[in-house]
Amino acid sequence: MNHFDLNGKIAIVTGGHRGLGLGIATKLAQAGAEVVISGIMNQVGEYAAETLLLNGLKASYAHMDVRSNASIFQSIDGIVSHFLAS
């Protein structure tokens, strides 16, 4: 029995484009979550999300600068709109 089933859940991982963040994003996706990798390094984040997708996992990238409240709110609004439209 899998006690860590995240099917139907959305996980936002800030800094999920490399290192520990990418490891966390990968494990969350392997547990069934749709992972949104967020950060300020757009090309690297998009590449990380594409790599997860190529491995059969659900992932996307959203630009988010956690140093800016406006950026955080804008990113979250976009993510929520995207998943509500799906």
C-alpha cells in the first residue's frame, strides 16, 4: 500500500529546477502530484519540467520570484487559473 499517494494534488516547488528542489519535485511527481516548478531561472526551470515530462511525470514551470510579493501572487493566480481551466 502506498501511503504517499498524491494523485489529484498540485505541488508547487520553488527552486525545483536543480539540486534538492529538483529531487523534491521528482519525488512528489512520482507520488502522483502534478508538479509546478517555480523560480526565476526560466530556461533551467523549463528544462527541468520537460525532463520530468519525458520521464512520464506531470510537470510544468511557472516564473516566480519569491523575493517579490507581487510576483508570488501573480504566479499563484496564473497557476490556479491554469488548473481551474483544466
